[in-house]
Amino acid sequence: MDGMREGYDFFVNHAGVAYVNESYRNWDQWITSIEKEIDAFSEHMRTFEGYQTSTDQLAGDIAEFWHADTYNIRAALNKSTGPRAEVLRSHSYASPDVRLGSKAYQLKYYRDANSSMTAQSRTFGQDARQGNKSAQALLDANHVGENDSVYGNQRRLVPTDQVEDARQAASRRYATESARRPEQAQRYRKTLDNLTDRIDDGKGTTSMGLARDDASQLAKEAKAGEIDLKKWGLTTNQLVALEEVANESLRAGMSAAAMSAVLEAAPVVIEAVRHLIAEGEFDDIALAHGATDAVTSAGKGFLVGTITAAITHSARAGFLGTTVQTLDPSVVGSVAALAVKILTSSVKTAEGGMTASELASSIGRDVVIATCSMIGGGISQAAIQVPVFGYLLGSFVGSAVGGIVWSFTERTTVALCVERGLTLFGLVRQDYQVPEHVFGQIGINPFEAETLAPATFTADCFEPDAFGADRFSPDSIGIRQLRRGVMGVGRVGYGVF
């Protein structure tokens, strides 16, 4: 029963890891969704590898994918459930370059702000005069007016470093044309109202801005097949803020604390109910003691849960390098629980509350229980596909089995030390000297050395003779069996058992 109790105690402090596992599952799905969008950007950039088009001409095409893909990356980062941006790659006249739900975007990445703004402000009549047959056909069919803006209500996206100058240029042209040619002013008003440097869903998610020279550089790297995601700020550890890791870790720690408190208090509550049924009243002292233990367990559960979540979530986000990105939360949780127990026991040892042998025994017990708990939790979770419950059940059974295994192993090991005189590398103290109090228990008076005392003079005095009957009592020797056995934790010696 002691072994099962030790296993349950470890399970209480470790049970919160089940919630960390669930938290990690959600975290992993989130990181995976971000990685999926990053991979989509990389794949789009690879399609430009080997292009012979000049980087200046290719910059506009590259910008289309940059804005669409970085918007999608940030949408995943913000856990947005809205539509994703899509590059249409349509060659139809006046068709948008990127669509986000009902919003359409037209991109112009020209050499300077005025050129980009002017290209965004073209009219059907202007295009028709320059020989565009599609524009002329629309005019002939009276579908559009000569001074209507080609891009209508589309958002006009220009390079980040040009957007302010483009707005100023559009404002000046609008003011000038309003005074000289009012029929031409509206196209600049339309451009001014729709100018932007990024895709925006209006709810806080936007694409990343891209300057004109950066678009050319990105086009150059794409043609060479040498895109460095880290250089462009597109790796998970650059996108995911440490604040997110901290918040998620604290949430997991709070859940773990609640679970540990409930599990610690459960046996006390059950015993109190049993006592109520048997005696007709609550055992308030036991309840108060159980409440204190629950608070202590909650603190340990919070510590273990928070540490586990912080390590696993940081690793998955790439903060700890690529080699540890798939750390198993149950393994980390077991190690964290062990570390807390070892730290607590070490402090007690340093303060004199435990001996070195007791510390070694405690560490060995916790390692066995943690291993069995982890194995049991993994097997149960695989067999019972119910979040949290499956791991909890297996971990509980594994912890109990681990406690029993350790108890049996410890008794077997100590018995072997008694019989064979083993010391287990100094962890067991073999004492061959019989303690003095044992001699008294077996009926032997220890020999004490005689001491010299000076003679003293006593005057003789007369005493009358008194008659008394002689009494006879036989002499007896009281000797009890003495054998070697366990004298304490990590100590073997002689005693009466």
C-alpha cells in the first residue's frame, strides 16, 4: 500500500501534464497552420526559379505572391477563420491581381511613386486611344464611360516606400484636374480613396509591407532559387512572439494546478464522506489538513505544468533550434516533475531533514514511478482517444504500478544487502558494531572498565543481630537471539527483531 500511495502522490503532481498535452496539441496545430502558409510562399517563389525576365519586370509578380502569402501567414498567426488571399494570375483586361473574399486588389510596382499612382489611375478612354482593343470594345458597347477608372472599386496597392508620396501625387492631380478638367478628376479621387501598401481584412490582419527595391531583391533571389526565409522574417520563431509562449504556458500551468488540487483533495473528501456515514459528522480536522495539502499540490502542479508547456511550446515554435522541435510533452512533463521533486528533496537534505541515503532512495523511487507513469499514459492515450482522460487513466495506473515495483525492488535490494553485505556503491551503510542498547535487550550487561577510588575510613558501630529466614532463588541466564537486519534508511546492522 505504501508503494501505491507513493505512486499516487507522484501522479497528483504529474497529472496536470495531461492538460499540457492537450494544450500542446492545439499549439502544434496552430504552428503547423503557420508553417503550411510559409511553405506555400516558398513553393510560389520556387516557380520563378530560372526565369529570364528582368528583376524590375518580375518585381510586380513577386509582390502579388508576397502580399497574398504574408497575409495568409498572418491570418494563421492570428488564428483568423476568415477567407485567405488568392493570387488570380488572370490576364483578362482590368482583372484584379489578388482577391480577399469580396475585396479585389490591383498591384503596381513601378520605379517611383508618381509612376505607380498614374498606372493605378488609367481610364478606358486613355487605354482605347493607346490601342487596347478590350477597352475599345467596352466603350463601343456602352458598358463603360471614357473617363471611368479602369480598376473601378479595386484597392490600389503600391510599394510601401511609395504609398505616402503616391497619395500626395494623387491629391495634387485631383486638385489640378478639378479646376482644369473636372471630368478627369474623378479617376484620381478614386485612386486616392483606394491607395494602400498592403492587403487588409479590416479586422487587424494585414500583409507585410514590401518596398520597391525589396521586391526587386526578392525577385533576384527567387530567380536564383536562393530565398532565405530568415532574412525576410518568415520563420516561426520570428513570427511567434515569446509573449504567446508565456501566455499559453501560464494557461496550461493554471489548468495543471487545478487538476493537481482536485486529485489531492479527492481522497480526503471521500474519506470525510465515509466518516460522515459511519459517525454522523464530518471530520473537519482531516478536511482542513487535506485542503492544505491540495494547495501545496496545486502549487507544484502549476510549476510542473508551466515549465512543461514553456519548454515544449518554445521548442515547437523553433526557439530552441530545429533538433528539438518535436519534444514529447509527456517526456518533458515527467522530467519537470522529477526535477521539482529532486530539488525539494535536495533542499531538505541540505537543511538536515534528509540523509544522503534517503535522498538517493527518493530519486530512485521517483525515476521508476515517472517512467511507469509516462509509459502507462502513452499506451492509454493511444488506446483511448479521449483528450486528457486517456492520458490521465494510463498515467494513474502506471504511477501505481511504478510505486509497487519500487517498493518490491527496494525490499529485495535491502534483503540482498543484509545477506551479502553489499553497500550499493556506498548508498547502504554496513555497520558491524552491535549498539550498546541491544546488549541490554538480549540480557547481557556490557563490561565497563574498573576505576580506581581512594579508600575511605568508616567508624565501626554496634548493631544488634536480627533473625531472618534465608531465601533461595535459582540462577538463570536470559539470552535473546541477535541477528543482522535493517536499522534505518540505507543502514544495515545488528539488532533484536
